[in-house]
Amino acid sequence: MTGWVSELYLPAPTSILRIGWEMTTSGEIAVNLQASLQRIAWGYLIGSAAGIGIGLLTGFSRVAEAVGNPLIYSLYPIPKIALLPLIILWLGIGEVSKITIISLGVFFPVVINTYSGVKNVEPLLLKVAVSYRTSRLNIIRKVVLPAALPVIFAGLKLAAGTSLLLLVAAEMIAAKEGIGAMILHYGDLMLTTKLMVGVLVLSLLGLVFNRFLEWVERKLIPWKKAAGQ
């Protein structure tokens, strides 16, 4: 506002809000946001479902643990963004490659946290369940999964941030629509204010995802709040 810094480098917050409102009313934000939300929704759901399923399996089965854990922990340190060119080579530049890279980024924090949650279940709970001669499926469904849920949700929250990072990376490399593609486009044109609008949208998305996961956590784990955890 004082003119000490050029808007080319750092637009005023009022300018960002004004341009953001114009982009919203014109429908530009909605079109790009819809494309991004579809990708991140599919990627997050697939990655988290696979992570929870395999995490439960490796945590509950010694055979699965012996086979799966070395593979999981050897692949986890690889930056998923580094795999993006390879995935595009294998799957093309369409939606499948974008959803796949997001799923991979979500999978690893969820599977590791799920495994840790299962391994830290109170042994006494398992002994009581076994003493009632209940099936393994019931033990997992009624004892292991509820006890591991707080740790699983910690992994889901970490994965939410990772999914946004990979979404932007994938859209910047191979997408015509999406928040990441919009940011790259306006960066190339040196339209910094519109670029900052895209960054603001991503920030709000991260906040919304976190609040939504906290709401789901309160619904699924009411005893956590009651216990003061």
C-alpha cells in the first residue's frame, strides 16, 4: 500500500482479496477447484483405504508383517514427487496418473500409523476378546480397530497435507485445470496477485480438510474426548 514493495513481488492483501472475489464470481475458481477436489478425493480415499487395510493386516498377522513391512519401509523414504515422471510414463498424463501419485503419498503415512496403532493395542483387551472365543474378524472390528483409531487419524491428518502437495505437483506438470495448473499459469504470466489467490485457496483447502477430519474423529472416537486425550 505504501509502494515500497512492487505488487509484482508481493501484492497487497486487499488486492489479493479483490482479485480473488473477481475470480470467484467469474467461475474461474470453481472450475479449477472442482477439478482439484475430484483428484484429491479419489486419491485420498484410495490411498487411505489401502493404508488402513494393509496396516491392519501387517499389524495383526505375523506373516504379513514379515513380508510387507520391509517393502513398505524401503519404499517410504522415496520422495513421491520424484516418482511422478515415471508414473506419467507408465500411466500417461491423464487423471489416472494424478490420482495414483496422490494415493501413494497418502498410503504410506496411513499404513505406518495404522500398523503402529494396532501394535500398541492394550494386550489385556486382546486377551479378554480371545477368552470369549470370538472370531479374528470380530477381534479386528470390535477391539483392534477402535483402539487404533486415534493413531490412524493422526496418519490421516498427515496424509491430508501430503495429498495437497502432490496434487499441486501433479497439476503443475500435466493438467489444464486445477489449482496447481492455475498457479503455474499465472506464475508464467507474472500475474502475482492471481498466483497468490491460488496459494490462498490451497491454504483454505488445508484448513478445511483438517477441520473435517477432526469432526469425523470426534464422531468416530467419542471416548477420546471423554478421556481428555
